[in-house]
Amino acid sequence: MKLKTKVVSFTKNSDSKNVLYSVLSYVITPMILVISTPMLLSNLGSSNYGIWVLINSLINVLGVSNFGLGNAFIKIGSEYEATANNVMFNQLFSVSITCSVILAITINLLTFLFGGYLFPLFFGSTGTKEIMSVTFLVGGIVGIRIVNSVVSGSYMAKQRYDINSKVNIAFNLITSITFTVLALLYKDIRILVISMFIFTVLFLIANIYIAKKINTSLSFKPYLFKKIIFKKIFSYGIYSWFQLIISALNAQADKLVIGFLLGPAVLGYYSVCMQLVVKIHEIPTAAAAFLLPKFSSLYESRNLAKIREVYSKAFLYKSIFIVLSFSVAYIFANPILSIWISSEFANQHVMLFRVLAVSTSIGAFGIIPYYCLNGTGYVKINTVISLTTSLSALILLYFLIPHMGDIGTGVAKLVSVPLVVFSIYLVQRKIYKLNAEQEPNVKEFHVKTQ
């Protein structure tokens, strides 16, 4: 009976639901891709499938053009939510949605006008011929996603990440099935792009419906000239945008350096090893995403005691996950690679796998401090920490790889150690150790840091 009560309590707790569905979204989506990828490959052929992968990569790269608008809305919206200021929340939404539409139109026009120059860099002459007829749709998909980041942010700012995860799971499942069927029937990239555009529009409509249902007073009326709100969006969004670019740099730059210095063969087995090891970092990142609006809301309401409690629990749970995941990856590296790839692959690359597991696990300890600092007004310092980590790792790659080979890739990532320690120290120094007498001054300090 006690167990049943605990289970019911867990499922009703908002934080638990946010974590559960965020992890489910992260786990289910790769499973769908694992199943659909061989089917798409066999039906489209290696050439067309490569073009399809590049189209998705290009859309993701162009998505960086959102200037951090979605994250800025979640951060600032959670502050207004904490003070029950629904009027300012709705004004923030109107300004943000207007900015997102302007950005969407701009991206669509730029893609339409300059796609003929941009796409050949990615696709070559053959791929360009296939995709040029749907250039405007690629820009449209990017633009609609920018608008959608604000619409979904209207309920994510209320700490309803569980809803966003449910919608994403449904969307990814439906689109994967549809793309696979269309590839079987038509074997035409253009039809896949058209269907992606249609589903992106439907995704936006579904999110608009959900957003209006959660907050019936939301207004989609254009509203731009609110200087205070626009300034708050820009002052936070610009740093969030830099962090987004840095994340893209972290995800792709190491591959470019390794491919350039060591060749495609080494890049191939490095990518295979990282594909598993990176989950030690990605899973807690997804599970803890809801902490951004939570920390922001608590900080706005000056509830430092609750911030300490949430931070301590989140850091503890994350640390347990990292230690357990790392232990399994390190101890069972050889069996894991043998079962997944081959025993020969495991024997050759088990050391690289273990070094990458060490460096990735250490970096993962900075996840909770990262969300805490972003949510409590230290986004500028956080951006500097992230940028310093990325640039230092890239510089070390160039110096270590010629002397250490592929092992140098994992060793270079250890540069994050002092910066992770510094971010933990910063939370302890600036947030965690503030005493009750200082709490009334938090509001003033928070304004200054913006």
C-alpha cells in the first residue's frame, strides 16, 4: 500500500513528470530512428539517403538563427509566472511571437534568395538539383520551428516540460512512420521535404491549441514596441544564442578536426564510440531541462532555501546516474563494443572508448550548475565558461592528436575539468551560501545582473 502511495505521489509531482517524460522523449526518439533508418536507407538508396540526412542537418544548422528567442521567453516568462503577473506574461508572449514571425520571414527570404549559393556547399551539384525545387520549404520549416519555440515556451515557462515531451514523442513517431512509407512508395526526396513542411505546420497548430488551452488569455496579436520587454528578451536571448552556437560547435567541431588531422577512418570509429559515451551527458541534460524555468521562478520569488533544496537533490541524483553510467561503460567497455559492433572493433578501440567515457562523465557534472547559473542571472558568466571550454578543447585537439593519435581526442576533453569545478564553486559562492538576511536584496542583485 505504501509503495502504491509513493508511485501515485511520484506521478503527480510536476518535477517527476518533467524528468520522466523528458527522458522518455530522449530514449524513444533514438529507438524510432534505429528502426526507421535501415528502411529509409534501403528504399532511398545511399545517395538519396545521404541527401536526406544533409537536409535535416542543414535545417538544424539554420535553426541556430533563432537568436535564443525560445529560451529567453522561458526564462523571463517563468519570472512573471512566479509573481503571478499574467499581464506581463501575455505581453512578453505577444512581443516574442512577433519577433519570431519577423525572424521566420527573414530566414525564409534569405534561404529563397541565397539557397542557390548555400546548398551546393552541402549537397554538390547532384544533390542541389534534387532539392532546389523545394528550397523555400526548407526555409519555411526553419521559420516555423522558430515560431513554435515561443509557442511551446508559453507552457514550458510554467514548468510543463512533460507536455512538450509528449507532443515531441507523438510527432517523432508519426513523422518517422510517414517518411518510411513515403520513401517506400515514391523514393523521392522532394516528397519527403513537402511532408516534413506539412507536419511542421501541423505541429505548430497543435502547440497553439495546447498553449491556448493552458493559458486562455494568450494573445497572438502582434505587439513589438514594448521597450522594457524587448530589452529583457535581447539581453538574455543574445547570450542564450551564443550558448546555442557553442553547443553546435561542441557537437560538430571535434569531428571536423579529427577528420582533417586523422582522416575519415579514425573519424568513423571515434563517432561510433562517442555515439554511446555521449549518452552519459545527454540523458541528464534532457532530464534536467525543466530546471531552467524552475530556478528562474524561485530566484524571482527570492526563495533561496528552495533553490538550495532543488539544486542539492538534482546534483545528487545526477551524480548517482553519472557514476553508475560511467562505471558500466568503463568496466564493460569491451563486451559492449563486441556485442554492438564486433570483437575486433572492441579490441582495437576499447581504450579510446574508456578515455572518452572519463572525459564525458566529468563534463556531465557541470549540467546542474549550468542550469542554475542560467536561471539565476549568471547567463553571461555561463556563456564565457562554455566558450572557454569549447575553444580550449579544440586548441588541445590540434596539439595532442599529432602526438597521441585518437587517444588525444579524449584527453583534450579533460580541459573541462577546471571549468566544471569553477561552475560548481560559483553556484556555492553566489547562490548556495547566501543567508536569510541577504534574501531581500536578491531582487536588486538580480536586476543588476540582467
